Amino acid sequence: MHTGMLWFDDSQTELKVKIQKAVDYYHKKYGRTPDLCLVHPSMLKDEKYKEEKITVRPYRPVLPGHIWIGIEDKN
């Protein structure tokens, strides 16, 4: 993913709730449903995370509390 939407949420809610809010906003704003979410590894707490329609991956350049969400490049 080269472009996407950066979402900030440092609340104490579960990661899946944060991601769902970001997905809903992204869909409303851009009219497409994202399929890739990149988060700081510390947000995953050493567990693999996969939603039904979105892949969540650790990516160290994303700061804690931030979610980088968008469409995965298929190249």
C-alpha cells in the first residue's frame, strides 16, 4: 500500500473496534472498502490478527495509536 488514510485513536478500546471505526470512515469518505490495515507491532500484543475482510499487519514505521488503512497493492 503506497497511499492510504492515517487514523489516530489512542483510546483504551479494543483494536478491532478502532479498526472498524476507521473502516467505516474510510468507506464513507472514499466509497471503497479497505482491505489492508497497518499498525505498530506493539498494538498487536504478539498475536496474529485477521478480520474477515481486512488484513492487519504489523509495520514499525506506523506510530503507536495510529492505523494506516487502505487498499493493498496487487502488483
